[in-house]
Amino acid sequence: MYAVVKTGGKQYRVTQGEYLRVEKLEGNEGDSIELNNVLMIADGDKLKIGTPMIDGGKVTATIKSHGRGKKVEIMKFRRRKHHQKKTGHRQSYTELEITGING
């Protein structure tokens, strides 16, 4: 059984017991949360597709940790102009453990 959920502007295919890194969500470690934007649920040959979301569909998850990803370095450079600029960015994430799929 798997589901397709939408969170943080992205879509993820999840199964029960899976660990998943998503955009940072509010909550403390150990808290249980519900992802209500369920687009599709598949259980064997049965397939439920929402228009666009499934009514009453939800995926429950437990927050395992919060963190920040690897640094992405951005370099801007203009040749022959004595100009260069270097910046970086680290994206925050939340690691979830999927505990249940209902729909």
C-alpha cells in the first residue's frame, strides 16, 4: 500500500514505515502530524485518485528530527570587471517516519 502526498510544494510517494525528508514543518521531535493533501492511494489493484485531493484521505507521520542540508555554494563572476560574489545556502528539513495511511 502506498500514497502520493503533497507537502512543501513537492509530491512524495510514501509507504508505511518509510523515512522521508521534507521541507521544514512546525512541531517538536516525537510529535505526530497528519498530512491531509493526499493525491492518490493504491492498495494492490485498488486505486483511488483524487480530484485533486482525496476527501478524508490522510497520512500520519512522526517527526524524527529537524536539520539542515548540505551547503549549496553560489558564485557570481563577471570576467574582466574585477567583480565576484560568493554566497551559500543551507535548506532546512524535517525527517518523518510514516506511521499510517488512511483513505
